[in-house]
Amino acid sequence: MAAVAFDSLQYAHQLEAAGMPRKQAEVIAQGLTSMFVHNFESLVTKDYLDTRFSEQSVRMDLLATGMDSKLDLFSADIDSRLVKFDSRLAKFDSRLDHLSATMDSKLGHLSATMDSNVDHLLTTMDSKIDLLLATMDGKLGRLYVMFVVIMVGLAIPIIQTLITWLG
């Protein structure tokens, strides 16, 4: 800390020159000297402030370095977690793609099976309808023959009666 220069005798002469009585000027100068000596340790000088500011600057630099270090660690932790997240997301996407492909395959198989079943059902129905129509045609043909026989059987007596009656 820098020394503070205070000349009490010179100060007393200045007070005396300003019109103060000598005794009073000496008492004031001695009082100020006593005060300076007593409070000298409490005085703050520019050098003292510069030193303290430099110390605080060093502390702030250390604090900033520590904070930068912690921030770097935090950033690395976040980056690591993001890499893990991306990895898990890629696995999820892969599983989703596999599930989608499996579902597409199963839907394709189901659609083919349904198409095959519908085709088989339609073929079976067509076959049964053809058989039914053939059976009905056969029965209708027999019914037609029976109808003709009945009509001829009925018509012959009527024709004979008409021939006899007309004849």
C-alpha cells in the first residue's frame, strides 16, 4: 500500500496564514495527524484497489474457466445422450419398418387367400348352378313330354268323339 504524505507543520502554517490563531492551527494539524495515523490501516488507495481488482479478475477468470469446463462436460453429456437417443430412434425405425413389411406381407397373403377362396366359391356356385339348371332342364323336358302325352291322351278321345259326332 502506498504511503500517504501529510505534513502537519505545513498544514498548521496554512491555517495560520488563513487567519487562524497559531495554537488552534497546531491543535487541528495534530488532530488530523493523529487521525491519519490511527486510521491509516483503513485507508484505501488506488494501488490497493488495483490489487484487489486484479485479484477479483483472477478469481472471475478461474470461475469462468470452471464454468466453461462444467459447460463442456454438460454439453458432452447432452451429446452422448443425443447419440443414444438417435441410436434408439434408429432401432425403433428399423422395428417399425420390419413390422410394416410383416404386416404388408400378411395382408398380401390374406388378400391372396381371400381371392382364392372367393374364386373357389364362385366356381363351386357356377358348377352347382349349372348342375341345377341341367337337372331342371331334364325335369322340364320330362314334364313337357308328360304334358304332350296327357294332351294327346285327352285329345284322342275328343277327336274320336268329334269324328263320331260329325261323321
